[in-house]
Amino acid sequence: MSETSGPSGPSHTGRHRAAAYRLVDHGLVTTGFTVTPSEDGRWIELSGTCPGCEVRVSYAWTYAATRHPSMRPRPASPAGARELATAFCECGHAHPERPAGAWGQGCGAFWQVEVP
């Protein structure tokens, strides 16, 4: 019996712009990201460039925790509806003006991408 490995944590590579920390919603990003579902359909991998600090990022999301048989499935989305995932910068760089206790390890940018 084969097993599909689970998603890994965020990773980053390449160029990085040392922008000051700013909590900014960049909205729906429609270009520059790829969304790849796992073979078993339990998670997706998102890869692209952070719109805040321009570092190449890669994330994995699981769709849901294991469901108990008594839980009802999520209702189907209406025809033509888009499902969005929110990504946030996890570049790991020390951005200037980062407030103490700020969540995450990035520049403060977050954005949405369409998922299959």
C-alpha cells in the first residue's frame, strides 16, 4: 500500500526586497502563482512571488482535517463560483518596522489566489 506524503511548511528562495513591514491586503492575485493539487486531493501547493517583498514563496494547504462520519460535507459551491485561498508572506526575513508580537515571519503582505 502506498502513501502520499503530506504538505511541507512554507519555503522561500531567490531575490528579496527589504521592504518595511506593512500589513497590506494585495487582493486577488491572478498571475504569477501556480496551484498544484496533491495526487490524493487532500492538499494543494501554491508557488509564486510575494507581492510585498518579491521573494519566491511556496506553501501547502490541507483542505480539511479528518472528518467524523457524523459531520455533513461542505455544501457544493454554486456553478461558476470561485474558491479562494488566502496566502501570507512567510519569507523569514527581518523586515524593518516590524511590531513586537506581529504574527508570522514575513513582510506583512497577504493576498488571495483562486484554487481548483
